[in-house]
Amino acid sequence: EPRLKDTHLLPTVRGDLLAKLGRIDEARAEFRRAAGLTGNEKERALLLARADGG
């Protein structure tokens, strides 16, 4: 979906799915990517916490 390409939503979902599959390093990278795409400070903090294993 082109409209989702530049939002944090797709990498957030991708990170969640990768984490559930046990692919932790890849999940962390997706959460960091999502954090860089969101404009919301609270979402950014949550995504960075997930990237750090929290």
C-alpha cells in the first residue's frame, strides 16, 4: 500500500511479527525504523523501548 510506505505503521507490525517468530535482531531494527518515522514522541519512546527489548 503506497500510503503506508512512509509511516511507522508497517515497520511496527513487521517488528511485532518478527519478534513473535523469534527473529529478535530483525524485529529491533524494524522498531528503530518505525521510531524514526513517527512524529509522536510517546510512540517513538514506546518503539525505542521495544527495540531495546522492553
